[in-house]
Amino acid sequence: MDITLDKISRRYNSEWIFRNVSYSFTSGNAYAILGSNGSGKSTLLQIISGHLHPSSGTVNYNVDGSNVPVEEIFRYVSISGPYMELIEEFTLEEMVAFHLKFRKFRDNLDAKQFINITGLGRSRNKALKYYSSGMKQRVKLALAILSDVPLVLLDEPASNLDAAGIAWYRDLVTGHASDRIFIICSNSQPAEHDFCRESILINDYKGK
């Protein structure tokens, strides 16, 4: 998969969040989008995901040599972010079963294998609303990273994770990144993104 941003800009009312972002992403690489809170990182990530349209500029997606229209890109993308919610009335087993109705996991993982990877097997039958914030973050990250898609978007992935959770996250990403695009938004934690080969500094695109 390849993604090309061509002079992407976004504004709210009369305020430009960022302007003229041009960049290319290719499979087998991890990229970081870096900036302070409120700088526009999440907005750019959601434009890449197809959830938002740019105010100007274009995003082009190419999968296996064919252009994919933005209306179809959701089939190729998984995303995790603070604004993404789990169905908290579900248990973990129910959440995984629901997810598998729409999207399979990489390496033909089944539900039991997935739950083992999260490290949350003892809580598999507990409703997600009773999970700690760190446990919920593990579920969200695992659902995004282990989905069988070529583009994985992670917004502040270390949020609510302790040291063991961050080590688990890094192992999960590095173990599943070789043939995909990972784009990671971060504001301050090197552990979230220091394995990325390239970085976009969102503040470089203010007012251009």
C-alpha cells in the first residue's frame, strides 16, 4: 500500500489547523506525527483514515497497484485513539466475537489466541465497563494492530499504559509492522514512536 498527501490543508471556520502537508507513506515503514496537544495531529490522522475530508488538497491511496477511492478506504484501515470507544456492555469475548463479524485478524488468529495476546484472559468474561483504563487501552490497541489490514493508525497509543503495558505495545507493533504502514500520533512520549523511521512535525505546517 502507498498513500500520498498532496498539499493537504484543514481549517475550522476561519482558522487554519495546518496547511500544505505533502508526504508519502509506503508499506513496511512506521511514521510518527508529532506535535503538542491541539496542534492538529489527530485531525491529520483522521483525514488519512478517510473519516475527515481536507479543506483543500488530495489524499491518494494505492493498494496492489490500484487506486482506491476514499469512500472505500475504510476496508483497509484500522485505528485506535482516545476518541474511539469500545462497546462497554460487552465482555472481552463478546467484543472480539463482534469484531470478527466484520474483520478477521492477521495470521488467522482466532478469538482465544487474540485474548491470550492481550494478556487479559482472566478477565475475558468481565464487562469492559469494569476494565481499568489501561486494560481498555490494551483491547483497543490489539483490535487495531492485529486486524488484517495494510494501514494501522494509532493516536497516543501509550495513553493509560503502565511500563509493562508500554513494553507490550512496542512488542506488538514491532512484531506486526514489516508489511504494513503504521502512522503514530504522539505529543510527548518517545516510547510511543521512537522506533519510527520518519516523522512529520505538525507545527512545520502552520500558516504556510
